[in-house]
Amino acid sequence: MTTVPKFSLVAPVYNEVDNLDRFVEEAVPVMDKLDGGFEIVLVDDGSTDGSHEKLIALHNKDPRVKIVRLRGNFGQTAAFAAGFDYAKGDIILTIDADLQNDPADIPALVKKLEDEDYDIVAGWRYDRKDKFISRRLPSMIANKIISMTTNVHLHDYGCSLKAFRYDIVKNIKLYGEMHRFIPAIASWMGIRVAEMKVNHRPRVAGVSKYGIGRTVRVMLDLLTVKFLLTYSTRPIQIFGLMGFISGAFGFLLALWLSVQRLFFDIPLSNRPVLLLAVLLILIGVQFISMGRLAEMQSRTYHESQNKPVYVIKDIAE
Ligand code: UDP
Ligand code: MG
């Protein structure tokens, strides 16, 4: 019988062949010091530089190093998702495999999570070692926007080094560039999130897989996340309200115009406001129908996944 490890360290790998030896060398002793057993789940996201052979060699040397190999390059978020599906630990840690995050920070994250009963402890690369114009500046702006839009306030959403409780990562689905939004997505469950300064190092081997283009994708994903967080369980209340306001305005305008036309003989032919009234009524009808459609969609969404609209922490009976 194999015992289930208490800690799973999940790291995405895409063409990092020259970083892997050192990554495992640094991570294993750190994980080994944690009490309860561990596994390191390295997700090979379709590497083509020989990373896979290296990973298999590392697994053969130490079976606590598990390799999940994806069929192609699905992206960092998908790689994390694959790692989460595989991971068995009560506490799931994420980290990049490129050595920019420092495994030595892990015990402090775990300690905070356990001792202070947090659900997520996120790393903050307060002294980030990346290029300023193409990486740090856009990320600073993105972090501000994300912090203003979601109700989880962190300094550094993009830091891969984070610690999660098992139910957090098992309860959410990730798409696009969304791994950075896990704290925000999970916030509807009423979780406790903490932040902790962590070390960040310059890349010594391999190349960064991203450029400025990621910022745009992250911002688009933010729109989706925001929508899911605010409206997904009650779309009619949002669309319906907007539709109702617009329709009511249009109706009042039209009523006023009709009264003037019918009882005071004021002609309608030179009243452009008539167009506005018609427009507002049409928009109102459209918003309300959209809300009703969204309502049906959200039922399909929740029920097809058996996704409850609540999350239980524990039950005493
Ligand atoms: N990565 C991945 N799939 C990709 C791109 C990146 O698994 O399509 C991994 C990569 O190997 C690294 C981590 O994600 O471990 C972060 O990537 P990178 O260092 O390029 O991002 P940066 O640190 O520059 O933001
Ligand atoms: Mg990196």
C-alpha cells in the first residue's frame, strides 16, 4: 500500500531542460523537511528540448518525483490544471520549474497556511528580477486593475509560488491564463487568503515563454472572471435590472410624446427623441431576454457540472 503524501508540489515545465536537475535538487530537501510526506508533480507541457528524458531520469532516481506529460503545449494554466487533477496532497503548492521562484520559501508559506488557518497563501515577488518595460511595468498595472476589479487584494497575482488547501484547487476549473485568478475565482467560496513576500531570482537557463502579449490575454480573462464572480448565479438580476431601467425610460418618453401628439396636437415628425424612446424600449426588451437566456445557461452550467451554489466547510453531526 502506498501512503498518500500530505504535500504536492506542482510545477509546469516547458523546455526547461537545463533547470530541471537543480530544481529537483533544491526542491526535494525542502519538501523532505515538511512533516507528512510529499510528491513533486512535474507537468511536462509538450517540451521539445529533451526535458522529458531528463524528467524521466529524475523520476527513476526518486519516485517521489512524478511526471505528467501532456500531448502538446497547452500553456502554463493547463499544465497547472493537469497537475492539480493528479495531485493527491492535502496541501498543494505551486511553483515555476525555471528556478525563478525559490523552493526555500515553501516552509514559510506552509507554516502560515497551517498555523493561521488560511486557505491560500500567495507569494509576492516584491523584488522581481525581470525586465522592467516588457514585464514588470505591465504586470504592475495589471495587478492594480485585478485588485480593483476582484475582491481579493494581492500585490502580485502572477507569482506562481502559492500554497492551497486541497478543496480549493479541486473545486475550480481553469481556462486561458486563469491560474493567476485562482484566489479571485475561489473567493466566492468564502476563503481566507494571505500574502507573503518571497524571493525571486533572474532566469539563469532557458528562455521566458512570454512577452507583453500575455498582459492582453490576462485582461480579457479578467472580464470573464469578473462576470463569473458577480453574475453567474443571478444573471437576470443584472441584465433584468438594466433592461428594466432602459425600458422604463423609453416607455415614459414614448408616453410623453404620445400624450403631446394626441391631446396637444404637437406633431411627432420633427421629434428626434422619438428615436431614443424606441431605442431604449428595444434595448430594454433585449436585456431582459438576454437575462432570461443567461439564467437558463447558468442552470446548465451549474447543474451539468453538479456544481452547487454553496461550499460547505465542515459539518458537525
Ligand atoms: N510554462 C509552461 N507552458 C507554457 C509556458 C510556460 O509550462 O506554455 C512554464 C515554464 O516552463 C515555467 C513557467 O511556466 O516553469 C513560467 O514560465 P516563464 O518562466 O516563461 O514565465 P515568466 O517567469 O517569464 O513569467
Ligand atoms: Mg519564469
